[in-house]
Amino acid sequence: MKEPRDIIAMMMDKDQFSQWLGIQVNHIDLGSCSLSCTVKNEMLNGFSIAHGGICYALADSTLAFAANSHGVQCYSIETSISHLKKVFEKDILTTTSKEISREDKTGIYHIDVHNQKMELVATLKGTVYVSKIVW
């Protein structure tokens, strides 16, 4: 069975969007992941704050990496995000994940997104389908 770091490296190699975000992998373990990225000017919306899709994409990548770290391919089937604070250019966003439940066919994860001031800016709950396809 492949190690979590090897799986994430394979995923990132083909994940052009996560590469565009400038994602850094801070931590990866079975069912757990932490990522970070810096908000760039081209990530801002018409209000000069980060587009909501930026926090969502970072949290979604965290969900994917945490779920897939067990060695079988997982796919998100439901996600819900709450945006709690504005995010600005040059903010450094960091995620933490918690595996809430992992069964034969589904897993539930909670992802928090903090800024460099350790303020919680967004939180995502995600459900994944656990396939039988081994990495």
C-alpha cells in the first residue's frame, strides 16, 4: 500500500487547479491533512476580497487529500461551506482537517480554514464516497 505522502504527490501532479492556487502541503497522515496558500490579486472578486471559491477550493483539496490518504480512491459527494470572515490579498490561508467518520462506503470530514492571524475564516463539512479502487 502507498504511503499518504505518495498518494498526495500523485494527486497534486495532475491537479492543475491546486497548483495554480499555490497549495503547500504542511501535513499529511491517515485521514488528516493540512494545506496552505497565499491569496493573490487574481483571486479577488469585485469587492477586493478573496472570491469564496478560493477558501472552498483549498478546503476541498484538503478534504480530497485527507480522504484519499487511506490508500483507496475517494470522491466528494456532498460539501457545505460557511464563510465566516473576509479574506484579503496576501492573507495566508491554512487548513486543518478532522476525520469525523470513516465507513466502508462513506467518510465524513470537517475542514477549518484559518488566516495568518489564526482567525477562523471558513469551515467546510464534506462527505466522500469510498471506492474499492486502490491507489
